[in-house]
Amino acid sequence: MLSLLPGGCATDLDQSADALAASHGLTREVAPGRGFNHLIYRRPALPAGTDEPRGIHVYLEGDGRPWETRHRMASDPTPKNPLALKLMLRDPAPVLYVARPCYQGFAHAEGCRPALWTRDRYGPEIVQSMVSAIDRTLPPSERPPITLIGYSGGGVLAMLIAERLEGVDQVITVAANLDIDAWTDHHGYSRLTGSLNPARQVPLDPRIRQLHLSGDRDREVPPWAIERFRAVNPDATFKNISGFDHRCCWIAQWPRIPGEALLPSPR
């Protein structure tokens, strides 16, 4: 059964995530979560006296490379092409990138095991640690409204984190497999038995705005594969973009595609 577990999305990368972040002036730090450490990138604070937007955009990466082949789990799932990071680099708002447990150099850290990036990749242990890392990085007492932005599997985590994290104002997902059972069934993979499925969770508080973006040419997550999620989230907004697939052409068009929905609402 393990040989049928889904992989992830990966392509060649011309720079490591650290080099890419540093070349765009992002700071790097490590934040403790619940039992795991998380790599954090963020844009330094604006100079004193600058009119700073009230909200912050928190970016969550895709699944990377959970499997080397259909029969061999990866020793390190870190994506070679961190698309969410590349989206973040084009975002003029205050931004924060939060890596998952065991990603970005921590694959062999204490507590890490292949199940955490295969069948349990969206499980409670992952979600709770990411919530804890964000809480430590953005203390609730100092926290601006948060927009969670997740690419692919990061969109799954964005939905699961949103209901557990104080101060979330909106969730934006890009090419996200929001019904993980329909997604695994479509590809003939074994289901992710240790993971939470957004399509089977109670709807988010309607005060948390949702925008879910998909491409009409996406074969990894076909638009029809999230119909059950749509049915249980009637207050969400869904946009299917003509000519886009799972990777193209989000970076080139970011952040124009989400438009006004990407901007934090005034409070």
C-alpha cells in the first residue's frame, strides 16, 4: 500500500531557498513549534514612520518531494522549486514564510520520520506544530490581521491552520488539493490515513474570508476534484483561471491574480 502513496510537485531550482531568500533581502530564523523546529523567512520591518499595511501575509509551501519513486520514500522532502516562496517574493505586503516540520534542512532532526511527509503530511501533529511556530513568531498580543496563503498542499494546511490560529482574517489557496480523498482517488494513490481532510471539516467561521484559485489546465488537482469542499464551504469564493495549470503561470501573474482579495480588510 505504501507504494501507492502520493508524491508531490518538484522541478529543478536554480537557487536554494536560502540563497533565493537572501538575494531578496529576507531574514532567516528558526522558530520552535510543538516538538519541531520550523524555518522562517520574513521581510524586515519597514523604517519608522513608514505607512505599513495593517495585515501580514503568511505563506505556506507545497508538499515538495515526499517520494523519490513510487516505491521509495524521500529522505528529505524539501521542494527543489519552492513556488510559494517565489510568490511571496513578489508580494509587496509584510510577509512571513513558514516551513513545515522536517523540511528545509530538518529532515533528520529528532522526531522526524517519513510518515510526516507522506501519509501524515496534513495530520494534527503537523498542523499543531505550525500553529505553535506562528504563535511564537507573531505573538497574539502584537499580531496584525493574518492572511494565510498556501500553494498546493500548503493550501490544505492553510485551511486546517485557519480554524486553530487566532487572528486569521482570510485564506487564499493556489492549486490546492482541498479534498485529499478525491485527489488520492483520482491519481490511484492510497489515501493519506494520518491526515485531516478540509472537505470533511466543519466550515470556517464565515468572518474568515476565503479565496480558492485553480487553473483550468491543472491535471495534478483538476478543478472538479474539490467539488465536495465547495459544497461544505458555501461562503468561499472560487476562481478558475483560464490557461493556468498546477505551476503555470502563478508566479508571473502574482499578486495581480488575487487582486483586491489579497489585500487585508480594514479593522
